[in-house]
Amino acid sequence: MTPQLVSGTRQRAEQVSRDASVLKGPLKGYHHETYVLALPDGSRTVKFREPRAEILWYDRRCFRSEEQLLRALKGHVTRIPDILDVAGMSMQGFIEGRTLRSRRWAGRRVTDAVFDQILDLFREMVRITPDMLSVERRCEEKDRPDDGDTDGFLERLIVFIEDNVYTKNSARFAGLFGELGIEYRESFARLRKSVSGLRRRPFCLLHADLHRKNMVVDSQGLLWAIDWELAMLGDPLYDLATHLYLMRYPEDQKNRMTQEWCRVVEGIRSGSSYGWENDLPLILDFKRAQSVFTDVIRIALSLHEETSFNRVRRLPWEAWRLQKILENAAEPLGLDRMRSHSEITSALTRWLRTQDQSMAERVSSAPEPDRF
């Protein structure tokens, strides 16, 4: 039997925990390899994690360290992971509970208790202004528009997608995007035109990734917000739009969240919801367009990592997913003709075949190892 390889991250987690039998993981997560471990004295449970090597970042990061940010937010945001210093490292306390994703909410509806606590989280974040945080930033100065410049804020997010998602990966994916009807210059020009003209709103802290897997309900029914890695400072309406887009609320609960969010943020900082009737649909259009560029790459790479059998099994479903994603973004990206399910399936199949051929050529051209 072939021995199972143990990753370096797991080995280091075992060293910290001193008892491999109590180590849990790796947890599911794209950006990090994460393990849950009990501290040697048994006092706390923490998360030990390290960034995965050679992954694609689909979202811009603003702060240098999530742990530094969480330390700075202590006392400002009620239920977030605390930070413990363990073996010379900063580790997040593990939140015991269940994510909203793991609970089978009927019709994607959340309970009133959860709904109200999400509003409380927005209330706390809108209080936190850019001048209140001295946490080290990783984004460049040009990615920090003046307070209230919502157009500039969204433009820098478009630039990130254009430069770091599309252009950076164009050698490998431009052909696939083209077959799906995404033309580089035309699509981005249309997107910019579609979402321009936002009203000014005072900036605040944004979680920027507030979906069901990033909210944990503990045994007492209290809601905790986790995974602050994509947090940023910017347009408060962007945080609402991202939340609505990711949560997929039933229509009546989506409308209620929008109205209650406006009431809550206006009660804290006047003007935070200004122009939402016009701007919320525009920012949602941006999120739909963003999903095209990220999900085409995600789905293609995911299929490429599969065995031939699993590819055949998954292709129809993944092609259907891409068809819906493209349809949702047709207006902001100016897509004139929707590709059919069979066309998308064929485009993915051709891309996979090309990738397989390229990999085979690299293997055949690699020098043979020296033999002694």
C-alpha cells in the first residue's frame, strides 16, 4: 500500500498541538490549508492555517493580515474570532457551531433571529470609518479612493478583475472566454459604462464576503462573522449588494433586508444608503459580471483536475451553471448572443483537450533524470 503523504502544514500543526490524534482537518477552504487543534493545556481550540501554494486570487485583498485586522476590530465588532499568541504565531480562536450553509433553511430563508443579528453586524461595521483603523494595508495607494468616491471604489475593483483575473490568465483562458462570447475590450468597456454614475456615500469597513459559510451560529443561537480576509474600506452599499448576491434570499426577505439595512445604516451615519434605489441594481450587475470572469476559470480548472470519468459526469451540470451565469451577466457585459448548453459543453471539452495535450507535451519534453 502506498503511504499517504502528510503535508508540511499538517506536520507543523501537529508540532504545535503535540497530539496528532486531536487534530481536525484539513477544513474546506480555497485560500488556506486549515486545521483545528486544541492548545496543549486544553484551554482553547484554535485554527492553524497556512496559505495554499500557487492559487489564483479572484478578489482583491486590502489588509496585510486578517489577524491584525481582527485584533483592531476587538471592541468594535461583537462576535468575531479572537486572536491568541501560540508558539510565536497569531492564531484565530475556533468558533464552535454550525454555518448557515450547513443548516437546511427552507427556501433559503433565514430565521428572524439570524436576520436581526446580520443587521446588527452591518450596524457595527458602518460605524467603523477609514480613519479608525491603523492596520497595515497591502493594497496600493491608487486602490484607496477618497472617502465617498464610490465610482472610484468600484472602478478599482473592475481594474483588479481586468488585470489580475482576466489578463493575468489570458494565455490559458482567453480562447475559452472568446468561445463563450466574452470579448476582452468590448466586455470591460460595456461593464464600465453599465455601472458608472454611482452616488457618493461615506466609506466604512466592509466584510465583503458575508455569505452563509462565513456566518456561524453557536449553541446559544448567537451569530459570529468569520473569514475577514477580503475585508476592505469602501462603499457601504457594496457590502449589502455582495451579501444579497451571495445569500440568494427569497424575494420578500431580500427586499426586507434592503429596507432594514437602509434604516440601520442611516441611523448610524447619514447618507450611507443615499441613492440606493439607483445604485444597488448597478452594483448587483457588477457582481454578476464579476462572477463570469471568476467562475469560468474556477469551473474549467475544477474539471481539469478531475478524472476522465468524473469530467464526463460533471460536464453537463457545469455547462448548465455557466449558461445561467452568462445569462445573468448578459446586460452589463453586453453579450449579444447567448451560447446554448451544447455550445458551452463543446467549448469546455475543447479547452480540456487542449490542456491535456499541453500537459502531455510538457511531460514528453522534460529531460530524463540521471541514472546511476
